[in-house]
Amino acid sequence: MQYHEKVEVHGHLMDTGVLARVLDDVLDYGGDYRVVRIDLGRSHDDESHAVITVGADSPSQLMRILMRIQVHGVNKIESGTARCEPADRDGVFPPDFYSTTNLETVVHLDGQWVPVEHPEMDCGLVVSHGRVRTVPVTDVRAGDMIVCGVDGVKVVLPVTAHSSRIYEEYESLAAPLPSSTQPQAVLVRAIARQIREVKAEGSQVLWVAGQAVVSTGAGPALVALVGAGYVDVLFAGNALATLDVEAALYGSPLGLGPLRSGRVQRGSEQHIRAVNTIRREGSIRAAVESGVLTQGIMHAMVKANKTFVLVGSVRDEGPLPDVHTDVLAGQRAMRAALRGVAFALMIASAQHSVATGNILPASVPVACVDVNPSTVHALIERTSAHAVGVVADTGLFLEELAAELVPDYRASPA
């Protein structure tokens, strides 16, 4: 016996490959399908509409398939009303909980559609006092009412004026897969234009940056961007902050001598001394306010009163006192810093970029920049529906972006 459900999907189904991915996912999850109807848009701007009957051998398998294809904007035609069950213990969802996407989501409760607050992938939905919000499994508490199954839940594909327009510009410029053959100067100008538009709207720009920003000598470029107001939130690890502090205190990171001609004897000692200096002050902000830290990226962030969240790992030296060593606390701090973010630029930081992609709503456009094409590909797949990849050297990219956004910026001699 087979169990069936009729679903529908709207959007640019053919040119974006959405329909093919939906059908592939149905088969990959062991199901079957029949395309009942498909209405194709006639012009480039027209959306298409498809109705599909999905089949599976069991209700649980059908539910998994329906949840899976919702990441592509597929919804049940007869959605019904959401079913809620209480969590029976802390840190554990009910067995058939609804697993969220990062798309805009609405839940049918008491005869009305209620928008989900703070869309995020791989979470549950908790219902409280007529409101619905995402909750990670680590934060669910016994007694929380959790949405279960797929009934009464719909997702909406993101379409915003500036994100769709800029994404189309990227799409027309970039290769099908990001590579070193991309027209980097043109892409830098497009990213700069989007950052300006986001700031003009009063929204915030999030940067996720790795230590290569400092080690490639691009720290002054990022400092200029912070000073010009183009960096509102910074996510990074202990490495970027420590290298930046080390360069500010000793003139070079990781013992690299002038012009990178060679390593200073016992230069690696600088690294832990930089950490110790900040730990003695109590925090990065305290070091800035006391005059111990007088330059660099972290100094600029403090002086501009901008938000930074540093989350560490098991390999960190020290770490700096501002670094979250509890990754769950770090995730919560990152989530709290996302309010008002309308564009994210991820550069040379695979680990923190993936972590950010996990918590960003799909409506936030993302630019992923890395010298490694495979890293860029992986980040694009994991992040926003409007993610764009740029394969580029970190230092050169930041120098070009700073020159584009900060007219009086002049790169310091390398």
C-alpha cells in the first residue's frame, strides 16, 4: 500500500533547477512522484507553478520526504492545521517533530497563519501564547509545545527587491561554478553596490572573517571598512583576533618579519604574549580603553562601537578573554547578533561561515569569498538562497573592496 500527498511549488522552477532537485530528492528518499500539472512562465520574470503527487510506502517515509522537499519551497496543497506535542524532557524533541528550513515559514494555528519568528534551519518550532519561534534542540525544555509532522506548515521562497536584483547581476557575470576565471573586479563592484544599498536602507552588514584577513596583510583594508561604517557585526574565531592584536602590539603576526622576508627569531612567542597582554587587561574593550591596544581590526570595532562575536575551538592558544569557549553559548551570541542583518560577507573562514549559514534566514543574501574553490562551493550549498561565490585571494579582494567603498583608502605598503 502506498501513501500519497499532493503538493505544489511556485517560482523560477526551470532556470534555477528547483523542479529537478525536488524530483531527485523524492527519489533519493525512496519515494515516487507523478507530475500532475505544470504551468511554465513565458517570460524571464514570470514564475512557474507545478503540482506533484508524492508517494511513499509508509506515513513516516512520506513525512520525511515532504519535510525534505520543503527546503525548495514545496508545500502541501491541503495543509490542514498544525499538530503540537509537548517535549517530554530537556534537550529532546518529540520523535516526529517538524524540522525547519531557513525559509520564511508560517504555521496554521486556531484558524490563522502565524509567521515563525527568526527562521533557521535544523530547528524545531515551539508554540507559546499564539506565537511561533524556532528553537534548537539544545534549548528545548520539557513541556514546550513543539509542532509535529508537516500538517499546517508552509514555507515561502525569498524574493526581495535588492537581493533578487543583485543576485541576477552576479548570475550573469559569474561562471556556473565559482572559479578563478570570474571577473573579480566586476564582482567586487557588485558586492560594494549591494553593501551600499543595505546601509542606505538602515540595515546591517555582517562579516564572517578568518585569520587570513590578517596574515595576507589585508587588516588595514578591513579597518578602513569598519571606520567607514560598512562593518556592523563581525563573527570570527580566536585566531583572527589574536593575530590582529599581535600585529598591533608587535608589528607583525606569527613572528613574520618586515616584507614577510622571514620569521623573527622565536617570533611565535609573540602570539601567546599578545594573548596574555589582553587577558591581563580583562578584555579587548578594556585594552582599547586603557590605551594598550591602539590599532587594528579589534581596536576599530571597539572604537566604532560595533558588535563582534568570537567563538573558539579546541586548537586555540589562550584564548583571548572575549572568546566563547562554550560553543553553544557562542551560537546563542551569534543568533542574538543577527537582528537587523540584511547582507553577509563570508571571507576566508570555512568553519565560522558554515556555522553562520546554519543560523541565517534564507532571505539574507550572502557572498562567500575564499581562495579555495571547493570551500566556496560548499558554503554556497549550505547558506542562503541568494548566496554567491567568489574565488579570490583574501588580501587582494579586501584591498579592491576597500578602494571601492572608501574612496580615500590607500593600501599600506605590503
